[in-house]
Amino acid sequence: MKLKNISLLILSSVFLISCAGIDTVSQYNNSPVKKVDVNGKCFQVFLKASTNSAYVDECPAASFAKSYFEGMTLGIVDTSPSEESHVKAFETFLEQEKMDCEIDKYPFKIKDGMGGSYGYELKYSCKEI
């Protein structure tokens, strides 16, 4: 009986953690998206100017292959690009859009609950003109 309760607790915890990541990502559904290249890797940047935040993730084709491989290893291997790659992608985006903004120090990794991630949410501040 205890094993059954522990199993249910673990499964519900994984489910809730996964939902938290999906909720964060879904906030950017209506945001414009722009693709950015960083050292040959494609990233997509979703900008939400109303909250001075951005969601940065790999482009769908790269994330599909990554998800397939992570699934085959049961989530043991995390093939997500580094935090620095995501920050660089957002810096490139800011340069391309000619936005005079600075990225806050602490990017937030949006975890998928299975050992990987959906990408990073970054906060930024722009200089007033």
C-alpha cells in the first residue's frame, strides 16, 4: 500500500512540474517570433514587451530531434543547448532589432519535468529615450 501511495506521489509531482513549464511557455503563444542564428544553431525568440521578458528556445526541427533522443534515453541525457547559447541568441536578437536593452543577470530555465528543458525565459530592461 505504501509503494502505491509513493508511486502516485511521484507521478503527480512529475505531472505538476511539467505543467508549470508548459504554463510559462504558453504565455508567449501570442507573441511575435523571430529566428536567430547562433554559431550555426537556430533559436527562436518570443518577445513579450508588456512584461519586459522573452522566451528563447531552439527552432522546432532541432528540438524535435533533441526530444526524440532524450526520449530514447528515458530523459537521462539532456541535449539542451547551454544557458550561454540562449543568452547569446537573445543578445543577437536585440542587436538585430536595434534595441538598446540589457539582459538581467539570471535567466530562468523552463524545465519540462523529464530532465530536459523548454528553453529559457529572460528578463530585460531598456534605456529610456
